[in-house]
Amino acid sequence: MSDDTLSSLPAARWGGMSSAELALAVGGFGIGTGEFAIMGLLPQVADDLSVSVPYAGHVISAYAIGVVVGAPLIAVLAARFSRHNVLLALMSLFALGNLASAVAGSFGLLVAARFLAGLPHGAYFGVAALVAAGMAAPHQRARAIGRVMMGLTVATLLGTPLAAWFGQALGWRAAFAIVGAISLLTIVLTWFYVPKDRANPTASPLTELAALGKSQVWLTLGICAIGCGGMFAVFSYITPALTEVAGVSLGSVPIMLSVFGAGMILGNIVGSRLADWSLMPAIGIALVFNLVAYVLFYFTMTTPWMAVVNVLLIGGGFAVVPGIQMRLMDVAGEAQTLAAAASHSAFNLANALGAWLGGLSIAAGYGWTSTGLVGAMMSVAGIGIFLSSVFLDRSKAAVTSRQ
């Protein structure tokens, strides 16, 4: 079944979302909750499995490595299969990884289970984005992708704090069990509500790998991996910046994290609408917005009220994500699955790079808010890559017009 056929299928609607989009968003909610909840439960994990807290952090790294490895690998291997079946398989693998995490009897098994849970992360969002865009009208594709991504942003606002709370009350294993249950619910919803399509007989791993030969694919991935890194440079060290610089009490930090989640939701909504309006200007506007937000963070993070404004603006930087997802789908040609999934590998690279560079700045003695300047420099670099992409597009269009 083609994307055009998918877009013609009737579906129940819940507010602005179709039942299929809601099913996909529930999966995103589960993945977002599973990825971030562990960060607040590391001391429990360390105590229960008799390792130090820094060593327990390897479970976070294992998940991130799984995302980076799994997104392109699964996208290539799944090219010949129907997207409906691929979504079911990916969420089954995610459920297995989280349920295995809940019962892991040793630290090594937990690390392996977290790596397993990370494998389907990027591919799921990539395929879900393709399905959502295929069901939407051409001028509403970014908003459809944004509604699916809403599950991830809502997870930062509600899912992660709730899972952390249950984990603290019932033990860290309960948090993974809850994520596993959400995954099983997603499988049921996907089975009933996401349209069943037929496999594309012309698709192949080689077709998907062809995306790696396109310069615009690499430029767009570069915008994501570098231009989005500033968010993680700041957010990775947000707690000490809040308490040591802005004077926020430690007990208010969870509220501030919820403000960050609210910013992500707003950014997702605005960014999706901007991308449907005009894709490349939307990406450029979001990158400049991020640059301004990081500079403001550095200069104005002085009081609790300004901290609220800054954290909200930094979360709003998520506005760039729907546009990047759409851009990759547009420039990838026939290699849609690999390109859509690879954006999430790039986003996790942004996570690692931003956190590393922010840590270097702090270790060098420049202060907790110096991560804002790191983020600003990464945004400038991302803008440079973006302008290179625009220039390449215009050069190609000029050559075509002369022929």
C-alpha cells in the first residue's frame, strides 16, 4: 500500500490526532520515558547492584550506543518489510529490552538489556515519522510528524518524573516494568489502529545505503549532530546551574525540569507549523532561536525567575527537530527509512558531543553557565552547516535552470 493510499484511509480522531498518530505517540512516550527515567534512579541501581554511581552511568551509555548503532542498521535491514510490521517488531524489541532490564540479576546483564532496549529507538521514530507523513496531506506532513514526536516531549514533562517517582517508591526495576507495559500497550494500539501496508518490492538495503552518498543527507545530519548539541551542553549540567548560580532550591529542580519539558512541547508545536509553512526558513529560524537562548542563559541565569524563562527557552529549542526530520525525508530520495532513522543517531551524537564539550568548559573553570557559550558556539557551527546546505541547493537550482 502506498503512502498516497495511507493518506486516504479514514481514522478516528482524538483532538487533533488520528488514532494511528495517537498509537505512534504512545510508543514515543514509552521510549522517551524509558530513556530518561534511569537518570534519576542511578543511585538506587548502584546500591542494588553493588557498583559506584559513576560506574552505574554505563547503563545510560549502553542505551545511547544502542540507539546510534541500531538506527541505521535496522533501517537498512528492514527496508524490504512493511512499515506496519516493522513498527510491531521494533516495539516488541523495546518491550523485551525494558522487561529484561526490570529482571536483570547483575550489572552486566542490565547493561546488555539497556543496549538491547536502545537498538529500536531511532528506527522506531524514523519509521513512525514516515507513516505519519504518509497519512497526512502534503502541506501538513511536519505537523503529523510533530504529533507523533509529541509522545517524546510529553515524556519529559510527565512520563519521566512519574517513572522516577514509582522507581523511588517501588524500586528502580518498577520503572522499567512500567515502560515495558507501555510498550506492550503500543503493540496493541499499533496492531489495531496503524494502517497495514504492503512491503515495497523495489526497496533493498543497497537502496537505503544510497542515502549515504548524498551530500545533503550528510549536511542535514551535521546540522542535527552539531547544531542541536547546545541543548545537551546546557541541560546535562542544568541542576548545578540552577542551584549554584540562579539560587533555585534543590527541591524545586523537578519543577524546573518540567518547565524544560513544557518548552519542548511548545517548540515541537511551533517548529512543526513553521516547517509546514516553509521548511528551510523554519530550520534557520530555529537555529537562530537556539543561539539567542544560549547567550541569554549565560548572561541572565541570575535569579529563580530568570531561570524559569531560560529553561523554557532552551526546551523550546526542540523546534528544530521536526524540520530536520522533514528535510532528511526530502533529500534522501528512495532511502527514506535510513534517513529518517539516522536523524535520531545524529541527535544522540549531539547529546554525547554537547555533554562532553560542556563538561570541558566547566572543568576548565569557566563556571556552570559557561555551557551556554558552548551551546552558542555549537549553534553558530550548525548555522554554518545549514547555510552550506542552502548554498548547495541554490547552486544546483541555478545549474538546472541553465540547462
